[in-house]
Amino acid sequence: MTHTKFFKEEKKVTTTIPPVKDGLTGSVTIPGDKSISHRAILFASLADGDSKIYGFLKGEDCMSTITCMKQLGIEVKEEDDYILVKGKGLNGLEEPEKPLDVGNSGTTIRLLSGILAGQDFSSVLVGDESIAKRPMGRVTVPLKMMNTSIDGRQNAAYTPLHIRGGSLNSIHYLSPVASAQVKSAILLAGMFADGVTKVTEPHKSRDHTERMLQTFGAHVESNELSASIEGGQTLSSQTIYVPGDISSAAFILVAGAIVPGSNITLNNVGMNPTRTGIIDVLQTMGADLTIENERHLGSEPVADLTIRYSTLSSCTIDGDLIPRLIDEIPAIAVLATQANGTTIIKDAQELKVKESNRIDTVVSQLKKIGAAVEPTEDGMIITGKTPLHGGTLQSFHDHRIGMAMALCGLIASEPVSIKDSEAISVSYPDFFEQLTYLRADN
Ligand code: S3P
């Protein structure tokens, strides 16, 4: 018997998660890393020759990147167990006939803007309602400084973006935000610029771009807060193995930590130190977590993780830790409702400009089912341990809100229904199926 029910109405899906009776047990392989999958398609397109990408995440965001690259003249083929990208070199892209639609994907629009800045042709980038509200000035401002012509609503602060690139000059950009999307857009534009382009950030953001550009044969210099690249370097085709996404693993880790009787092994999880804030938080809160079989998949570290239910205590999450777990905060908020004491999340104002305003969406939905949580200007304060009751919650078309609310259903006294739960396909299409598989009561 399956406990996950789908009700379809005009493509909108409501998923109901009943409380778990006997724990979550078994092992799952986590889907490919979203950040790494995007970069593999983009960099393979700019490389000379055929690249193969194994473990690619076939979620909606990464499929948007493939669609855009196809419109730019790149042949991308889905083979049985890998994606084949027929790269055309640094200057092989073609002017698209229609606007490039990035869907819900901030990574696609921001990284692609950096690549398009280097192209001597005209292109238009559009996306969905959420993308229309997200700040683009953080990439268009530095790209304009490099001599790209970019237009868009409110002086190129919002989509649609119209980009015409060409001969770029290098810059040393002091980014006001710790953002891998901003850093990557500038480094990608830097590949087409004269001289050395450098980005310095207030805190270190994820470094997949620096690692993967090196894999494709470029020389990138990086230290704690800066990364730089010299223009004109060519990329050569590669075989890339994408590790499991620790941001997706976070939902299963939290489920195992809060559902009594659980014992779950997660295989092949990416353990890049710029992404492992969730591991630090689980350990600080007293979770029963084991890390085994640590190894490398190409330039990225991976491991197998085992999580078991345990008593948890609160912690404070702030500063340098925030960029290392920014996407995991919706899951961490649910974790904190089950930890004894007061968990404080601060310095996380970036939550406001994600797929939804995640301070508002997390707090409003958790309150509806009885959590003790209050919003702050740059985060939230959660007091536990609090029993949750059932109800109907919204995803706000934000994949990570949909999954975080599903976790509540596992431990609430009554079922939790999540409206517009189809949003989860952006990053974790098999999430509900994997949860069902792990239930001992299914
Ligand atoms: C990403 C960077 C982060 C993250 C996003 C993916 C990336 O965004 O939240 O989900 O792939 O570079 P910011 O660069 O806005 O911090």
C-alpha cells in the first residue's frame, strides 16, 4: 500500500503525506547535483569536442539549461546513462532565433548571462513569475562594467534581459553578496575578456565553477575569498561524473533525524566543503550521522552517509556558515522544530530572493501546523521541541518549500497536504517516491 496520494487538477498536484508509524529505513541514491549539472552542460558546450555527463540531474532547472544551449546551436543528446554534449569551442555559439526561456532557474539565467556577455550577437533571456521577481542587477551591473550592453526592466535589474556582448574588458569585482551565481557569471564573461578577471566576495560561495573549469583544462586561481581567470583560454571536452546533490540529501537527512525509528543510508552524496554546512549543523545538534567511504568523483569529494533518529538540541546558524547551507534552510527550519531549545538563524537575508521569499514562506507554513517560529529581518527563530498537527500547506511553487513541508507530514499527528507539490520536479523529481520507499509502514 502506498501512502503518497496524488490529486491532479490542471497539472497542479496536491500531495498528502500521512504520519510515519514505524520509521524510515533503507538506502537511497540521491539525484545528481543541480549546480554541477548546470555547469557541466554550459562548460561542455564551450569546450572543443564531445563531452559525456554521467549522473546528470534531469530536473526541470537543468533541462532549461539544455533547452537554452540547444537554441544557441549546441547539440545535446540524452543517451541511456549519460548526456552527450557536442561542444563547439569558445566562439561556436549561434544567435538564438527566439527568447531563451530559463523557466524557474536562477542558475541558468545568471550563468548564461555571463556566457552571452562574451557573444557578439543579440539574445533575450526570460523566465517564469518567480524569475521575474528575482534580482538580476547583481550580474548585470558587473557585466556592464565589462562592456556588455544589457537592457531589462528597471535598468536591467529584472527580466526580460536583452544582452548584446562582444569585446569585453577584464575587471576586479568586489561583490557585495556571497553568490556563486554572480561569481560564476563574471568568471565566464572573463573567459571572453582581455586580461585577468577577478571576483572577491564577502564570504566564500560554492566553488564548483572553479573546480570544473580546471577539469575542462582552464587555469583558474582561487583562494579563500577570490577567484580569477585569464581570458582566451580554450576548454577541452571531458567525461564528467556528477555527485548526488547534498541540497537534496538534506531533506532525507532531516527526515531520518526527526522520524523515530529511522535508519537511512544515502549513497554518493557530494561533500564539497563549500556545501557541507548541513553536516555541521546536524552534528552540532547531536544527530546520529556517520560518514563513510569518502572518495573523489572527478574534482568533487563524495561520501555515503547514514542517519539515525536521535534526540536533538538547538544551535545558532550565522556568518560564514550561511552560504554553505543557504538552500538547506527550509529543511533545517523543520529540523529545528524537533530540537530542544531555541535555534537562531541569522545573516540569511539572501533567503528573501530565492525561488520564494523563504523567510516568509517557511515561517507562514510552519506556523499553520503549530510550530513556534518567528521571522526576523535576516532569518528566523525557532523554538522546539514542538508537536506539529496536520493541515494543508502551500509550496508557493518553490521546490524546497514543497519538500520541507512534506517532512512535516512525516512527524505531524495528522496528514499534511502540500498544494502545488509538482514544484519539487525542479531539483528532486523522485522525492515522494523515495520517501514512500523508505517507509516501513508502506
Ligand atoms: C547556486 C548558487 C546559490 C544557490 C543556488 C545554486 C549555483 O545561489 O542558492 O540554488 O549553482 O551557483 P546564489 O549564487 O544566489 O547564492
